[in-house]
Amino acid sequence: MDIPPTLLVIGIHREELAFGQAVAGGVDPAQVAVLEIPEGLSGQPPPAARRFQYETLHRALYLQLLPHVLNHHRLLVDLHSGADPQLGADLICADPALCACLRTAVAGAEQLAGVEVRVVPLGDEGADLHARTIIPPQVWHNPAFLYLGLEIYLPEPASDEWPGARELARELIAIAAGCVGRLEGP
């Protein structure tokens, strides 16, 4: 049995698990394997007195992903959700070639017309817009696989359906997987 080239991880933050399950229910299992974290961490910032403990647990949880990705998958998609009145997404990655491919693919995707999708470099302080993370660099900057943080902004975070957001997430996962395939070559 062939192993799918992409691993989608859902539920790192427990409040986002239901959305992750809704997205995962419609991905092509031949292309995307799903790793569900059944008891993730809270996505809410902890009080200052508990920040060290939270960040330590957060890093440990991410490091536990490595055996699931290494020597199995070429792309790790780390799905998250946030709230915004407008449906949108951020694609967060450290690999410059993947960022460039994503920008080109997103700009050319007719089905994304009217949806704000930003490609945000991870860890590049020289960029106008960049992200920093407490995720260990062994995960987001690993030479053995590519990491993509996918943040989908939900107009209605309380809804169990999220039809537009679900489809947006699936489309962006497919675009990212296509980019990885093009970067690897034939």
C-alpha cells in the first residue's frame, strides 16, 4: 500500500478539532493521511504564570509528530482555525521555494477569487510579513519534509458545518500538495 505524500495533522489545539475533522472527512486518502490529536492543548493563551509549562507541552506535542512524518510523508500540513468576519487563510511556511510556488498557485486559482489567502514566511525576519513560532524548528524547518501551517479564518466559529471554510481548507491542502509534487520533480 502506498503511503500518501501529505500528512494532515488536526487537533493540536483541542478547540479546533471539530473543524479539522470536518476538513479531513473530505480529503483524498490516497493523497492525504490524517493524524488526529484526540486530546490537544488549548489554543487559548495561558496566564503568564503558566506560559513556560504551556510552551514546554506545546513543543513536546509537536516533537511527537516527527516519527509520524519522517520517512513517510513529504509534506506536513498543520491545520488550525481562527475567527474573522471574512473567510480567509494564511499559509505559513519556512521553505522559500514552497512559499513561491504557493503564491503562484494561489494567484492562479480561480476558485479562490475573492478570498484573502496570504502566504506568510516563517522565521524570516527580513520579510515584510513573517511569523514566529514556538513550534520546534525540527518540525517547521526539517530537511526531510516540508511544513505548512494552514490557518483558516472562520466567519462563524461556532458552526459545525463551515461549508465554505471546509472547501477552502481542502483546496489549499491540494494546492500545497501539488506544489510539493512540482518541487520534487518527476
